[in-house]
Amino acid sequence: MGTLASEDPGGIGGELREPQAATPRAARPQRPRQAAGGQPHEPDIPQRSPLARALSAVGDHWTLAIVQTLGGESLRPVQLQRRLTGISSGALDRHIRQMAAAGLLLRRRFREMPPRVELTLTTAGRELLPITEALTAWAERHV
């Protein structure tokens, strides 16, 4: 293995990468196109298995954590962020918008001063609660 050069500027775990020679543009592999929200563009989602579609919708760390934290109550985004340690306000806002677009939560805005927003799980979001409980129990036993 060669000499490791520098830290990954993305900061993902402080990984080190080997230096790479410049590759002509035509020889570079194509990255998957990105859809709105930074997710890879996947035009054939309806053809994938139900499990693959479900994991595409809720398979990241924060979505299930948000579902579990909201539970059956309504919270303001600031309250939710306080309960979810380690998530930035920008990441939380992005996940809230994605979850609202997917039909997992309602984002209600109230016309008052100062403006107020409340987050509540939809029926589809509440149906994920037993799954988060089962995953939590599994993690306590095995991880």
C-alpha cells in the first residue's frame, strides 16, 4: 500500500486517502445523478421490492430517530432538536421537509408572532413506531 496523503476534506470519520493521479474527464466513472434533496436519482423505484422502497424512505439514521422521538406528541423543531443530540438545525430541517414530502409527518405553521411550527407524525409515520421499538430492543440485545 502506498503512503497516505491527507485527511478527507469531507471530514467523514477523518479517513485518509491515497493520492490519486489526475484522470482524464472521459475516463472518470459517472456518478449517479442527484435528485432534489441530495438523494441519488432512482427512476425505477416502483420496480424495486417493497423492502428496498421502505429502506429508501426511512433507512437513514435520523428519519427513524425523528419518528421515535416524536412518538405520539407534537413538538416544535427546537424541542425536537434538543431531544435528538448530535443533529444540526440544517440537517433536521432537511429531514423534516423530506419526511413531510414522504407523508410521514405534518409540519403545521401557525400564523402568529413569533411564527410557530409544530411537527406531528401522520398515520403512516405512527405505523413506524413499532418498528423503531423493535429495532431498539434488537440493538439492546445484540449491539
